[in-house]
Amino acid sequence: MRPSDKPVDPVYVEQVVALFEQMPIALGVNFVNAALTASLLTQIAARPFPLAWFGVVAVVTAARWVLWRRHRANSAEFEPRRWSALAICGSLLGGLCWGIGGAVMFPMVPQLGQLLLTIVIAGMCTGAVIISASHLPTLLAFLLSAASPMAARFFGEGTATDAVLGAMTVVFVAALALAGRQLNRIFADGMRLRFELNEANLRLQAEITEHRATEAALRQAQKLEAVGHLTGGIAHDFNNLLTVVIGNLALARGRANGNPAILPLLENAMQAAERGVAQIQRLLGFARRQRLDPRSVDLNRLIAGIKPLLQQTLGPGVNLMIAVDDHLAPARVDANQLELAILNLTINARDAMPTGGSVRVGLENRRTDRGSPPDLAPGDYVALSITDTGAGMDEATLAQALDPFFTTKEPGAGSGLGLPTVQGFAAQSGGAVRISSKPGAGTTVELWLPKADEPPDRLAGPVRSESPIVQTAASILLCDDDDDVRRFVGEFLGSVGYTIHEANGPRAALDILEHQAEIDLLIVDYAMPEMNGLETIRRAQQRRPDLKLLLITGYAGAVGTAAVGIPLLRKPFAPEELARRVAEILAI
């Protein structure tokens, strides 16, 4: 490394800067004192040499003034070593003007003039200590060049008096040099302390910012946790209610016998109930409590499969473009929920372009870097982006885009849960969402999904047997603490030919198992106050190891690893779905 390439100590930089800040004062004092000294000595000197000396001082001072002006003009390209060397040279020339000029003029003037010269040069040296103490080399250059010729003059005279004067000059200059060195050290220590305080302040500010960000993230996590618990409880209750509503509507629709006066009313009510189910799913998605089934998915294939649906959703006024990647890695994600998220984002893009436009769906492999969404774990991801050419969003709207229930749509046109649901789904999947938008430049939503390590699952969905299920006579024990759900399920299964025994809780169900021999199937709810459905099943199996089982639940989260291998039916369910699952289990 060359010397010029070495990093410069910031304290040294400040020393040079301080020197140039004080330079106008030094030059002014130098010029004025030289002018006054020359005018006085000219009157008492034997020859007019003081005027010639003043001319030399004026030229040197002017050159140093030009140097200072150039330094100010080039402050943006400040090179401390170069400017330091130039300042030292200027100080050396200024000191030589006083030292050599004083030594030459000393014998030309009477004793009063000699005393004046000595006092002025001593004063200039003392003033230099105060003005140039920030940069020790510049101070020493002036002191030595100004005092050395005078000391040499005294010692050269050979008399005892002159020798004493020479020695006094040396001691005086040495004392000034030591004083200047001490002042320089104080200045450097002060600057170093200031830098350390600045660095400590910056570190403190960074730590405060990080602490605030951590607190904000913690508060957000706590809010999400609270919302998750609240949403989970609401979902459980609403799923029970919707089970009854949807079930009874389905039964009423089947018994309407195509009555045109009744059937449309039932259809409208069914659609409203289904919208309620969708709204519950959105709440669960936002709260990150929805049930996911992540698998390795080929996103190129998934997008190609739903392209007709996307085009139909966008309508004829919007041009759909899909940019696939032949080398795209599979993503580990719930394919069904991802399709819903893409459809949700497509609807948002369509609504942002009421007069038409274009939507681009992009797929690419990405790796986390500085441009990745925050709070995303380092690693490889598959990024799915949806870009529209709509009106875009300003900064204030963009900052609220992911807030729940925030919407810019007309009242009744949107719930404000679309983007928060997508964000919750992405976060629950191990990914993230990033939105970029500018007014008039459209909006891009990026969905980062974790890369899958295994090959993609080629199955489009669960394979169902198309063979008809033969219903057999059976005795069913139904255990659910919700009276309405239990009444609906019991009446429906009883109407299709099963013998139903109802229990309003786990203990009543276990008591029936103790005294009722003919029980073929136990249908039990998961969330009950006495004990949950899994514990009820465990105790029931202790009594009846061959008992067939069906676990039903309106609970939002996972029911635990203990439910593996136990048939599960989530609420709300239609009567036909319930009948099919019961028939399938009994047929095994």
C-alpha cells in the first residue's frame, strides 16, 4: 500500500482544517505587525532596508493568502497531507522573513530599534503558539525559522552579553515549543474525545432504533397473537353456527322440490352463509391460524392451471401476461391457499384498473439479499409477482396497505382483509410479502415462498374413489357440547337411516359406551369444556378397541399429532359431505 493510499486519521484531518480556519488571523497579524515595524524602523534605521523587507513580507503573505483561498475553493476535494505540506512551507517562509530580516536589520538600527525587533519577533512567536497550536509541524516551522537566525546572530557576536541573549532566545523558543506541544495534545485529545462521543452517540441511536423496532415487532406479534386467539375462538363459534345454518339450508333446499317461490330464497341464504365461511377463512389467514397443507409445488404448472380463471376474473379489458421460468425451483406451499391468494391479488389488480390495463404474473428464483422483504430468514425462495398498470398508491396509502380492514374501495366493495390475508398466508408458509407502488406507475406485489427441497407433487389434488358408497345400518354415538350442532347432525343422520345416541359431553358419551353395547361409530367434537375430543377418543378406545371414529371440529388451528390416523371433518360441512364420510368410515 502506498502512503497516499493509507487511511487518514480523522483527528489529523481536523488539525489541518483548524489550521486553515485560523490562517486569516495569522496572516492579518503578520501583515499589520510587519507594516508597523517597517514604518518605525525606517525612521531610525541607517539605510531604507526595512521597506525592502516589508515588501518581501507582503509578497510571502499574499502567497499564503492565495493558498488559503485555493483551500477554500477546493474544500470538497480536501487532501489533508498535501495541504498540510503547503501550510508548513508557508509558515516556514513567513518565519524566515522575520528571522532573517531581523538578523539583517539588527545592526542597522540603534538600541531602541533592536529592542523593538526583539519584542516584535518574540510576540510573533508567542502568537503563533496560540494560532497554530492545532498543527504542531506548522508551529515549529515558524518558531524555528523566526528565532534561529536571531539566536545565531547573538551567538556570533562573541560577547558575553550577546551569548546570554542567544541562550535566552533558545530557552524562550524551547518553552514556546513545549507549550505548543501541550496545546496541540489538548486539541488532539479533545477532537478524539469528540469523535468517540459522536461514535458512541451514533451507536446509541442505532441501538435505540433497533430497540424501538424490536419493541414494535414484539407489540405487533403480541397483537397478532391476541387477534389469533380471538379469531380462533370466533371461528370455532361461527363454524358451529354455520354448520347448523348451511346444514339446515341444504336440507330445506332438498325438500323444496324445486318450488320457485322458496328455492331462490334458500339459494340466497346459502350464498350468504358461504360468504360467511369465506370471511372466517380470511380472518384466520390474517391471524395466521388457518390450516395449511404445505407440499412441493411446481408454480409454473399451478399458474398454467388457473390461467383461464385469472383471465375470466380480469375480464376482456385487461391483458394478462405470464412470465414463466423454465428453471424455476419448486416451492413448499399449500397449493389451494396459494391459488386463493393469487386470485385475491388478481382481483385487487383488476379493481385498480377500472378502465382496463395489463397484469403481469412473474415467477423467478430469488435469494435473500439487502433488497429482500424484512424479517425474512436467509435462504432460497421462489418469488411470485403480480404487477398491474393501475393508478398506484402514494406513500401514505402504501404504508397502510397491509393493515387489517384498511381499504380504498367504496363502502361494501371490499373488506380490507385481502392483502393482510395474503401476508398472513405468506408468513405462515415461511415467506413474506413486499409491495412497491407509485402514483401513476402501478403496483407490484411480490409473494416470496420458501423453496422446496423435494421434487414437486404431480397430483392435482386428493384422489377420491368414484365408486358409490353403500350405506349400511349402524348405531352412531354423537358427542358434541353445542346443542344446535348436535340436534342438526343427529336429525340428519337419523333421517338417512342410522340409529343415533346423543351425548352433550364426553362423560355422558363414555357412560353410554359403558351401558350400550351396539355402538358402531363415535362422532365426537374436538373442543369441549370437560375434555377435548382426542382425550375422549383415547378413553373410548380403552373401552372399545374396535370402535370406529370420526372427529369433527370448528377449531381453527391444528388438532395435534395425536389426531394422526383419526378421520377428521372440519366444520362447517354440508349434509352430503357428512353422509359420505360416515358411509366411508363404516364401510372400512
